[in-house]
Amino acid sequence: MTPDLFESVAPPLPGEAAAEPLAEGAVVLRGFALPAEAALLDGLQRVVAQAPLRRMVTPGGFTMSVAMTNCGALGWVSDRRGYRYAPRDPGSALPWPAMPQAFARLAVAAAARAGFPGFAPDACLVNRYEPGARLTLHQDRNERDFGAPIVSVSLGLPAVFLFGGRERSERPRRIPLAHGDVVVWGGPARLRHHGVMPVKSGDHPLLGGCRVNLTFRRAA
DNA sequence: AAGTACCC
DNA sequence: ACAG
């Protein structure tokens, strides 16, 4: 039996989901996070207990619809002064919670599976989308260098991910994402615009009426 | 512009 | 469409 034929018949092993190409340097790993589901939810609970979710304000003075917190050495924050990475939670002046081991392990494994070995994330942004919450098309460009990929883990309610181009004017692709899906983009795709359509109301067995996204980056 | 407003 |  050839390796090709075997792969086509065998069920995917845990953590070895098929890589669905999105663009050069970008893939969707369907269900990749499912084997770590319980550990991820446990880590999420601990992070949110220590650094509460809050809706940040953009430089333009608007309150974001997505509630955010962070874990790891650095956290992404926004206020009237701008977007940046900070070592402490502005709400408590305490360092962000440590990145749970299950988070880091999953992010590193997903990056490697997507063709980015050696990913060493120092920042994990936790985004909570209640019904109607969205992110307009944007680029991740507050990191010091763009050599490392972005790893995005979807949990809870489904959502439509927008994946655009380097130019904001390029019409984005619409990618449905479900609980457990992981999107990775880097290399030539690192600076592509992306966003999330308004999340529809629903009820997820584990997360209830919300979507949670974990975004892993190398910020410094 | 990680946002909202307004027009069709 | 719109500005910082």
C-alpha cells in the first residue's frame, strides 16, 4: 500500500489534521485543537480569572465589540494612545498570566504542522465574541519582526473569518470556522489583512453563547 | 481603519 | 466612503 493511499483512507491522528491551503503561507487546520479541548478550556478559565476580559478603546475613541485579555510575557493592548504590546495588564498593573502549557504546546504544534517550525510565541491574545461582536479588516503589524507566523485558535460558536490581501482594498475570502479549527499564516502571508464577521447568536455545548479566539504571536 | 456612517 |  502506498503512503498516498494510506493517508486517503486512514482517519487523521490527533494533532495531525489535514492542512487546508488558504493562500501561499496560510492554512486552515480543521479540528486541530480538539484533542487539547479540555486543557484549553481549563487554561482559559484560569487566565480569565486572573486577567478579566475587557473591551478596549481604539485610538479613534471607539470601544471595540470584542472583549479581550492576554496571557504570556506580552499582551496586545489598545487605548487612545494607540496599539502596542505591554508586559502588564493595564487594568491591574500586574504582569499578564503565564501562558498555559497547553496553549503553548498547541500553538507550536500548529505552526509546525503549517510549515513554520521553531515558533516561540511570547504573546497570546484572548478574544471573546458575544453575538454581534466583530473585527474589521486589519493587519497584525505591532510585532517587532514579521518572521514568525500568526496562530489563531477558534473555540465555541462558529464564525466567518475574513482573509484579505496585503492591500486593504483587496476583497477578502470568507472562511467558515468552527470550534477546534486553527488558522496559521506567516511568511508571504504574514501581513495579509484579516477580520471576523459579526458572530451570530447560538449555543455551544462547552462555551455557551460566545466565541473565543486565542491568537498566538511572537511580539518581541 | 482591531472603527462607524451613510447610501443604494 | 471616511483620517490618523
